[in-house]
Amino acid sequence: MLIKDILKQTRDKGSVPFSFEFFPPKTPKGWETLFETITELLPLRPAYVSVTYGAGGSTRENTHRLVERIRKETGLEVVAHLTCEGSTEAEVVTILERYNSIGVHNILALKGDVPKENRQGSDFAHAIDLVRFIRSRFPHFGIGVAGFPEGHPATPNRLLEMDYLKAKVDAGADYIVTQLFFDNRDFEDFVERCEIAGVTVPVIAGIMPITSRSGLQRMAELAAGARFPARLLRALSRAADDEGVERVGEHWAAEQVMNLLGSKTAGIHLYTLNSSKATLRICQSLGIRSFNAL
Ligand SMILES: Cc1cc2nc3c(=O)[nH]c(=O)nc-3n(C[C@H](O)[C@H](O)[C@H](O)COP(=O)(O)OP(=O)(O)OC[C@H]3O[C@@H](n4cnc5c(N)ncnc54)[C@H](O)[C@@H]3O)c2cc1C
């Protein structure tokens, strides 16, 4: 089923779909742990899951392998991320044909951030070019794109950035998934700015719980420009130990999700970091056993 249809179905039911994100593990132990994680999270009945793709194709085979395995072993709908920077049209066609042949028709179309020294010839300048390409060559595919509530660092002009986002949606994207954020007001403001700009597709909130101090540093690097509210940083600095940091991060994410459930969000996408612990604890503290019952 296409994600846009899942979003419509849940909206018609008056509920909010939850989804989980995983990344392809690098080691055999990592694969084992990930499938334990997936088994632990399955009873929650997510609407779909997504699998990341290393910029420049660095996880190409492993992304495909993980998408295929989740699909076969769980029957869940899977969104395959695909980045285009450094790719040729022929490479993208090969990837999409392989997904088509295993019944995977949902793609999150992204640019990716390839380090300058590794950049080679690319048939795509921006994610919009990938969206256009998929729409023209694989019109039956569902396409999601990324959105940045706090702004994307490469475009300091926020009005121009919204024009680019609208163009990406007009080129054929069905929905937007956001970068992580820690203040729901940034998400709500983003959704409203989308509405004003005439971007009418559903906007799914991306939530990543902080699980360690080193994780916090990684997030600050990966999601460059992310705002860490003082109240959150104060709570983290009060944490007595690693367990305390984890609890603060989970509590913060749970509060974000609880407030989002009462807002205009079209869905909640949890960045699991391939571990079930934080996701399960967030759901426990919200009293949720299965998203199906929402
Ligand atoms: C939900 C989500 C999932 C992600 N998954 C992955 C993943 O699996 N693998 C990975 O490597 N990365 C992933 N990323 C990171 C993403 O690839 C980077 O943040 C990248 O810098 C932006 O990608 P984009 O698709 O938004 O690019 P684009 O839409 O191309 O935007 C990139 C920048 O270019 C600007 N821009 C857009 N169009 C134009 C134009 N016509 N002219 C000039 N400037 C323009 C935008 O404003 C923005 O600043 C993910 C991000 C999100 C939010």
C-alpha cells in the first residue's frame, strides 16, 4: 500500500499513524540485534517502517537487503530511503527496478550529504530532480520527501527554502517527513508555513529521543542547526548518570509525542536508532500498547 493511502486511511479513522526508522547494520551482530529489536517493536503495529540509505550509495546493498528482509519476515510496508547526490539515472533505475520486483513501491527521495572529496558526477542536483525522475519513470511509486522545521543549513533564506520545498512537492511528492526537532512549536510553525505557502500534503513529525550524552553530540552534528531548548539541556545536565540521561530523553520525547497527538500532525515517525528500548518506554509512558487501538 502507498504511504499516502495509509495516511488517508488513518486520517479518515481519526487516528495518527506511527512509523519507525531503522538503518542497515554494519556487522552480523548488528543484524541479529536489529531483528530482535524489530520483533520487540512489532506488537505495537506500526503503520510502516523506513530504512535509511548511506549518502553516495555507501549502504546500497545493505539497504536493499534490509528492506527485502523486513518485508518478507514481517509483512510490514517498508519505505526505502534513496539519496541522489553522486548517482546516475542508470543507477537509480536499477535500484527502483529491484524494489519494484519485490513489491516495494514507497521511496523517501533525498539528496543526501556526500562529503566534498567523495563527490563524483551526478545526474541529480537536488532531491526535486529525483522526485521528478521517479514520477516520470515509475509513476505508480509513492514518494515522500524531507522537510526541516528549523531550516536546512544550506539555505539560510527561509522564504526561498519554502519555495524549494513547494517545488519538490509540486514535482510529485505525496508527503513530507521532518528532520528531528525538540520544540513542538517549531513543527507547528512549519506546518502553518507550509499551509500559507500552499503545500497541502501531509506533514509527518520526526522524533528522535536522546539516549546518551554522546548521542546528543552526534545529533547536533547530523542535524546541523537543530535547536536544543534550555529546559531540555538543563534537565540533561541534572541527570545523575547515563540512566538518568536516557530517562530525560525518553520523557522529553514522550511529552513531544503526547502534545503532537493533539495537534495537526499527519503522523509520527520515530527514529529508533535500531534499539527498541526508548521506543517501548515512550509508548509505555503514553499508555500505548498498540498503535492500532489509537
Ligand atoms: C526524514 C529524513 C530522512 C533522511 N534520510 C537520509 C538517508 O537515509 N540517507 C542520507 O544520506 N541522508 C538522509 N537524510 C538527510 C538529508 O539527505 C540531508 O539533510 C540533505 O542535506 C537534505 O536532503 P533533501 O532531500 O532535503 O535535499 P534537497 O531538497 O535537495 O535540499 C537540500 C538543500 O538544497 C536546497 N535546495 C533545494 N532545491 C534547490 C534548488 N532548486 N536550488 C538551490 N537550492 C535548492 C534546500 O533548500 C536545502 O537547503 C534524511 C533527512 C530527513 C529529514
